[in-house]
Amino acid sequence: MKAIVAGIVIAEAEPKDLISIEGNRYFPPATIRQGSLHPSTTAYTCPWKGAARYYDVVGDGVQARDAAWCYPELRQSAIDRVGKDFSGYVAFDPRQTDLVD
């Protein structure tokens, strides 16, 4: 599966390596295009996952504000609920990203 923003492939991973949560697909950190995520100042805390870190997706003249996020330090209860530690996995805003098989 690929995550594409403005025609640029930002992440690519085998479907078996993705984590699906609440309609979002989370990509392993190693599958993210180097240098494409720039930290955003947006703050959010999920009631069950913990504090999120948002990113602007930047590359080849494109900037998509808050188009990606991850949970760098998950709550243990979130890991238990999902059945896998997905700390640092990156999800993409479906309004700004095309997910293609």
C-alpha cells in the first residue's frame, strides 16, 4: 500500500505490515520517505492512545498541513487493545492523502 500526497509517494508498505485502527492505516516508521515529515505545532491527545505528534508533509514544492500523525509514546492499554506496539507508526489524513493498494 502507498500513501500519496499531491502525487508524491510518502510511504509504502506491504499490507501485512500496516496497523488498521479506527479507519486509519498506520505505516511503520521505516517505510516513510526520508525528509517528508516536518513537525507541526498542532497538539492532540487521544483518550486511549495518548499524546499524538502531528506532521506537515513536505516535498517537491508541496506542503500538506497536519497531513500525518503518530503516537511516539503509546499508553500500555493502547498496545494491549491493538495487540501490537505501534509507537511511531504514521497515519495520514484521508482528506489530503490517497491510499493506493
